[in-house]
Amino acid sequence: MNKIQTLIIAIGCSCLSWSANAQVVSEVVSIQPGYTNQVFYNMNSGELSNITHTDWDIAFQLRGFAASILINSKNNVRLWKANKDISQWSTMLSSDTTGVVNNPAFELMNSDTSWDFGAFNVTNDATNAFDLGWGTYDFVTHIIYGDSVYFIKVGATDYRKIKIESLSSGTYNFRFANLDGSNEIVVALSKSAFQGKFFAYYSLLNNLSIDREPVYNAWDLTFCQYLAINPVMYKVTGVLSNDSVFVEKAYPVDVNTANSGAGTLAGEINAIGYDWKAFDLNSSAWIISDSLVYFVTDRQNAVWKMVFTGFDGATTGNFYFDKSPAVASGLIENSTIKTFGLYPNPAHDNVRMMLQMEQPGNTVISIIDVKGSIAYSNATTLRSGLQSVDLDISELVSGLYQIVVRQGNEIQTSRLLVD
């Protein structure tokens, strides 16, 4: 058995146990009466920010390769794909909304399982890797060119038309106008203005960009109201996970003795979601599911035991839960190799890893299964600095893996879920 296998087995085995003597912390997170706010939360240090959730209309993904664009369902923003070609933008009329706006066949919603599929992306052709829904990636120019027109509702009665023209050189270019073409506004939103963030936010009503998130690597969970699709859409209040945060739901179990490994690991952002509670009409109170534990693997590869103990509803917006550490971090903090995410994750056929290397040199990238067996290994030469490495995982069976990057005596690991 080599050193990499020994390391991964040690990390993997530690995920299966939880000490009853681990310190339990009782937490209260409030998104305020009426669920007006959003909380970004770090499993280790607690609440990072508690901010209004009603000041933005659309959000632009800054990391990864999906160029996802979200709408703010909490703020009752609604989006429809217009039955028009993007070249018809200047000739569009208010009457073009007939049969489109308020027609469920044309309405678009954010995915509630992945940050990579905002409402502007969900019409993409799944068989075309270059189709992002709102536009198409040109692999020659490395520009995403917009090809769609939308109607968007912001505020109580404000309907507008909008198109995303391009994502070029790190800048989202888009324009929006009143339905009759008046008050057209052209926006160039640069990713560089939001260093280290996951999304950049924009208010169409106020023509204002908004920097409202903690840095991407800092938060693990967000508490908020959002739109769920199951199978019809409805607004719910719950917990969503950051990219590359994994959640294992264990049920039914004894919450005092349950260990990680009793449930199924999931990488969907709604793996915790909202259905750990239910409203009881007889008592007019929220009832928390008993015998339910979540094991959360945070962005630092530490595993936490999380048990919800209460929920106040819209009266206060308070969530109550207990948390305790389940395992120590699996990352090597002083390594000269830094990993900044896997895209997508979960993945199926291919995955892209972002790496920051302090030194150039021969590097071995290995994928290890939960038994410690090497499922993939490749030696390559990497340069210093930030770079990406594409991995073919089409031969891997579904399950949890560790990706190990080794350069000399330096090792760094990341978790990958193959679906």
C-alpha cells in the first residue's frame, strides 16, 4: 500500500465515526420575520453574514464554467423566454408578451439542485456542451455569445425585456428595457469587481450592481427562502449548500449515537432543503422531524453532525439546530498545492479541477475510491500559478472519491461525487 492510499484510507475511515464526547453547539440562525434576509454560514465559525434578500433581481456566476444566471425568486422575480430571435430585439413590442408572459410553458425557474442552472440556463441543449441556455460558447474566441431574449417581471407590476449579449474577457454584457423599447439600459458587469465571490448581484429596478456574499471559500450553507420544484414550483424556507459541500442524510436513526455512513451522501444544493420540518394545522406550530441527522462535509473537508431542533416560521425566521464535529479536516493546510474547486461536482463524464501551484514540476493526480483503491492516476507536468486540469471520469462507477494531487512530498485532496 502506497502513501497516497494510506492517507486516503485514514481520511475515509475517520468519516465513519463520531464521538459522543464531541462538543455540541446549539445554534440559532435568523433570517428575520417574513424571511426577508439571507444568512451565509460557515460550519466551523458560524454565521458570516446576515443580509437583506430583497435588494437584487438577477445574479451572475463568477466561478466555474457554467456561466449560470439566477433570478431572485424570494423577491418574486419571474422570467419567460420570449418567442423571438435575439435579432428582433429592437422591433419587439409590448404585444409580444401575449401568450408568453404568465404562460407556464414559457416560464423559467432556477434549478433547486445546482447553482449551475439558473433560470437563464435551463433551456440549454444537454447534448451540446457549448450551449449555456442564454448563449453559446465559441471555443475559438472563448466568448459566450447571447442568442435568447426574455421577458422579466421585477417589482409588483414591472415587466421588461432583457437579453444577455455576451460573456467576454471576464465581463457580462447585457441590456434591458421597458417592453416598448424605452429606457434601455446597457450594462457591463466585470467579474474582477467581485474578487473571490461565487455570484455578482444586480438590481434591475435600481440599475445597481451589488456585492453581497462572503468569499466563495468561506461559506458552507445558506439559510433563505427560495423556489422549490417538486414537481410544481412553490416557495419554501430552508437550507442550501455551497458548491462542493456534501450532505449525508441519516434517517431514521438515534440522533445521539448516529454515525456518518448510515445514510447516502448527496452533492445537490438542496440536500438539506426544507422538508426536515412540517407545519401542523392542529397545533399551528412547526414540527421537526425526529430521528433525523445531517452529516455535512464542509469546504475544508471537515464533517459535522447537524440536528435541527426547532423552527419558528415567518414570525421570527429563526432556525434552531445542534452541531458538533464528526471528523477533523482532511486538507493539508500548509501544502504548496491549493485546490479551488471541481466543476461540476457531482460529475458524470468529465470534471475540471482548478489548482494553484507554488512551484512547477512533475505532478501525479490520482482518484481514490472509498476502499483506498486507485481508480485513476496520471503523471503530468504543471506550471506554477493558477491553472485547470480536465479529468475523464467516464469509467468511474457512481460513488464518493478523493482526488489526490501530489508534487514531491506535497499532497492536497478534494472530494468528488460521481453520479
